[in-house]
Amino acid sequence: MNLKLTGNHVEITDAMRDYVISKINKITRHFDHVIDVSVILSIEKLKQKAEANIHVRGKDIFVETDSEDMYASIDSLVDKLDRQILKHKEKSLERRKQGALKDQDLE
């Protein structure tokens, strides 16, 4: 898994980098086929914004969140990513099962 962490109008400290890495590792526990992760942290007036683009096999997943605290934005971002990755994983398993059932019907 390749991780790219970018900051717009914010300096990314070592603590922030470690926090993002530990949270992103939570996602890879649920789904092993994560290829690339790109995280952008930015500040726009009073909003602390976090957005991520994850490339998994067969799909790109994009999520963005904002709040008044950067760490809260990161937590919310990871929760949304986790839900979308689990949804993608379930859909791909369903497709595999349906494909296997169709193969059995043909025989």
C-alpha cells in the first residue's frame, strides 16, 4: 500500500502523520487489496478538512469530511472510508457468489 499525505495551508507534523497512518492501517485490516491511498489535509477559514482517495482493485473510492478539529476530521474520514470499503468488499463477494452459481447452472 502506497500512502501519499499532503497538506494545503497546514503543516503536517509527525504526530499528525502517525495518527493518519495508524487510522489508515485500520482500513487495511478489513480489506487487503488497497493499492494506493492519497490523503489531503487542508484548512479553509474555520473548517479543518480531510479528504482521501483510495484506489482498490476495480474501483476508486473518494471521501471528504470537515469539522472544527483536524483529528475529528481524520476520525470521521476513516469511519466513512471503512463503511465504503466494507460495502465494496460485500459487493465483490456477492458478484463472485453469483458468478459461481451461474457456472453451476450451466453445467
